[in-house]
Amino acid sequence: MGKRDKKEEPAAPVGPFHNPFAALAAKREALPVGPVAPAAAPVRKPEPKGPARAVVRMERKGRGGKEVTVVEHLELPVAQREVWLKALKNSLGCGGVVEDDTLVLQGDQRERLPALLEARGVRKVTVG
């Protein structure tokens, strides 16, 4: 007997027509109803609190002709300035540094920066 003479029996249907759990569907209706979950109250996100204002301007003077965007009048504590600078650098994809009480970001970011500052809670952003 060769391989060709061997008859294979048809296997059980496979695919979308065979459901091994079909017999359990009938027993589902016989199960007792469980407790109803209480409706959760909607969670309100608190408005992010940030500085009252910020002044955003672009400058080149004293930087070898390179453009930088300066964010002034944030009135943040020193530790918060570093946190804000890191977040802005990550969002904008640029470098930056804290100089005195200002944030200095590389490149001309005046168009993209106001929206990011408002999202962080700055109430008034002035672009100059």
C-alpha cells in the first residue's frame, strides 16, 4: 500500500461554521443575573494652573546670527522652569536652556509655542 491508497477520513468542520462553545450558549440564559454596576460620576479634569502670562519673542542679537525664541515673564520657581523647559523641548523637537528667569528655545517657535503654553495653563500669551 502506498501513500495514495490511504484514505483519510474527513475532519470535523473547521472555521466559522464550527463553534465548540455553541452548546454553552443555551445554558447562558439559565444563569442568574449578577449585580448591576453603579454608574460612575463623570470625572472632571481640573484646569491646569499656570502663570498668568507669558511673552514670546524671537531674537538674533548676540547669538551669532542664530534665531532663538525667548519666553519671558512666566514667574515660575527655578525647579518648575526646568520642568517646563524639558516639556517644551520635547513637544517642539528643539534644544533650549534656562537663562536667568527666561526660557530660551532654539529656532523660531513663535507660531507653535503659544498653543503649547496655553495647554500648560498660561492664561495670556503675548507674541512679540
